[in-house]
Amino acid sequence: MGRLLLDTGAVSQRDIDRYKKQAAELGKASFALAWVMDTGSEERERGVTVDIAQHHFTTGNVDFTILDAPGHRDFVPNMLAGASMADLAVLVVDANQLESGLKGQTREHIVLAHAVGIRRIIVAVNKLDATSPEWSQEVLDSVSGRVRKVLIDTGFGEANIAIIPCSGLNGENVVKQPAVGSSAEWIQGLHPTLLQQLEKFASTSDDIKSIQKPLRLQVSDVFRGGINNPLSVSGRIASGSLQTGDSIIVRPSGEQATIKGIEVGCDTREWAVASEICTLHLLDIDPQYLRSGDIVCSSGANLPLAQTVLARIDVLETLLPQKADLHFGRLHVPVSIRKLLAIVDERADAVIKKNPRVIKAGQTAKVQIALETPASLENGNRIILRSDGNTIASGTVLETLG
């Protein structure tokens, strides 16, 4: 991602040179491009992404926002928060370490990306400049075949999968095609660049139905923007629209606020619509009533709180009536899986068995989930259930009860 931002002009070579100097002082000179997105001291010292990092770039045809999500298993909740705001995914795999990746977080991240609703995915097969021999087509074909199988088994459609060979360190086939006469020259004509594939997969049409629905924006971050904007929130608009001067309600607190200003990307705007990630500068609300995971609604279309939800879930690990953690974007709430209502047919939704004692991995079920504290959930929300650091199920809210 650092290479993509550098070669599209979103960051300057001067910035990269500064990062190289700083990284070299920590003995991590090769991490300079990663530091474009990993800006926190913990991230730079540990060499791993911890929280979601945002960066914007444009191709002239499409405006993009990168949501750089953590890959480490300790930060899966943050990965879920980033993936839930995305339209498409870029899965970066190391061409030389695929085996360890598929045994670790790569497979789980594929499952989670699909679970939160992402349907288009680009696989960037990175570090092909370090294969033996360099830019080995045999290695690329092997990696592509194995990753593609996992993606299809997870539920991604063949037409929505793209495999892009590249080198992030040197920049081949990220934004610029490999040079003539280089070891990677054979890629030309066979594979587009990563940037070209991003443009191809980018949605170019507004979803009018989503814009016409009631306003729903989940708060990703709450921060103070200075004297002119004392309190601000950011997040992706899931549905509806908003404009400056609008009165909004924040759930679960129920407190009202007024939108003083709106920013989308780096631009000040008078309005924003569904699917856009924006920053709202607010008036007339105390910061104690704003938290990550809260839902912003229009004052005329309030969102009731749910104490219990009925959900249809795909089970990844054996499931009993048990404690778990429910994740919906930035929302994270402890829950109890209270009742196993039925095992259902994955395709026809017909009941196979009522009131089972246990649900096995690979089965689809309807369950009743009790939340420890009421939360802003509604029908159609995609949820993830985790326990002891593992993802145990994913699914969709069917009904909410107060």
C-alpha cells in the first residue's frame, strides 16, 4: 500500500526518504514503505499493523480510500472494523511463505472478509522478485491455484477474484508495468497492474436504494479537531444521506447533535451519501455520549435498541449455548448464545432439526442471542461471533427484540 501511494503521488518521495532514515535507526530500513500506513509508535516498533489506517488517493477516474487492516491475530476485532467499511478487498500474500499464511491468519481473514459482505477480492501475490528464480511463473501458478481454491470454497465467485503478481518493494506491476528486458517482462499482456485491477473492480454506480433508506452511520472514531471543530466523528455511511445543518441522534445514548461541517476524503462538502466514508464536525453534544461503534441516525428515523436478537449463522466451530463476543463493525459486546433454535438447510432455509443440543462446524443454524448491554442492531446487520480469540460463527440478524 505504501508503494501504491508513492507511485500514484499520494505521498512524496521526500516522505519516504524520511521514513527510511527513521526506520534505519530502528534497524528496520526495509519497513519504510509500510510506515506510510503504520504511523503509530507501537506499530513501527513491532512491525505489525495494530489499528485501521486510512489514506486517500485518486487515479483521475476513481477516488479510493485505503483501509489498511491488521493481519495479526491479536487485532482481529480491528480488522473486522476496517473490512466492514470496505467495498472490495486486497489480500496480500507472500509468494515465498504461502504455507504458513494459509495455516495462520490468511484463511481466517478470507472467511471474515466474506462474512462482513465483501464480494470482490484482489489477491496481490507479493515478493515475486524474491522467488528462485526471480519472477517464477511456476511459483505464481502454484500460489494462485491454492489461494483461488480457498476463496471459492469460502463463497467468492470466480468472476470476482483477480490474481495480480507484483513486488511492493521495487514497484513492479503495482502502478507501473515491469520494464522491458526485466525478469518480470513476461507479465505484460497477461496480468494488469494492481492499480488497473482496482479501477476495474471499483463500483461506478450509486446505489439509489441505499441512499433513499434512513440514515445509518457507524462511528469508527471520535476525536477533537481543534478550536474550530471541537468534536468530530468519522465513519462510513451505510445508508441514507446527510448535510450540514442536519439534526442527528446518536444511539445508544439517544443524544441529539447538529452537523456543523462534513469532510469526505480531504474535501469539505455540504453533503454526503451512502457508501462514503466521511468526517462529521458536531455541535451541541457532550463527548461522553459518543463512542466508537455508536450509530448516527436522522432525527426522524430513530433506531431502537436491541436486548436480544434472532440470527441466522454459519458455524465455524462446534457451538453450544455459551458465552461469546458479538462484533458488528466497531461494535463489540459480550453476549450469551441462549437458544439453539434450529439447524437449517444452507440454500433452501428449510428446517433440518429443531432445538438441537449442539451445532457442528459447517452447519447453518438459527439462534437466539442475548446481549449483556442493549445495542444498536437491526434486521440485516452482518455479525461475527468470537470466543477465546477464535471466530466461531458469522451471520445475519433476522429479528431484534427489546
